[in-house]
Amino acid sequence: MPKLNIDGYEFTGPNKIGRDELPAEPAVAVIATEAGEGILIMTILESDNIARAVADSEWNDCWKKNSVRGVDVYLQLNSDKAQRAMIRERIRERRRDSLRCEDFRISDFE
């Protein structure tokens, strides 16, 4: 599977929601869609079971609404919970103004 570098972190994908089965493993997931010359990142998730986190996400409707050619999932399998949380927050902070399907609260970045 191809590799993609997002803000210095390596992810594999894309896995298409509705076509590809995601692993029930600990991972960080970047939820995106094709957007012209690149991808539009809509959400970043992290979980001990990324398949369940993606399937049960409150953002599923938002992903479908904003997708161009389907919803893509880029994964970084990672069993270190603290590291997964740090990666998620760093990407969210850097891309805060362009994430279509995220709920930011003031305390998220204090």
C-alpha cells in the first residue's frame, strides 16, 4: 500500500470506506477525500480499535457530505496510546483552519 507523509508522520492508504476493511488494531487515522491536486483532511482519529472508531464516529455524515470521490482513510498503526494522542493533536493544531469535520474547543489548544 502507498505511503503518505502528513506533517512529518507516515501513513499508509488510502483505504476506502465502504470498500476496504480497516484493521481492529490501535492506530491513528486521517480521514480525507481527494481534492484536486491533493487531499482534503476532514478528521483525525486515534483509537485502540481504529475500525470501530471509524465505523462509530459522529462525523460519518460530515465525511459523506464533504467527500469528492469517496471517503479515504490513511492509517498509522501504533500501539503507543500517548504517542497516538500526540500525533492526532499535532496534526489537528497545524490544520485547525482547514479540517471540515472537527469540533474544536478553546481548551483543546491551551
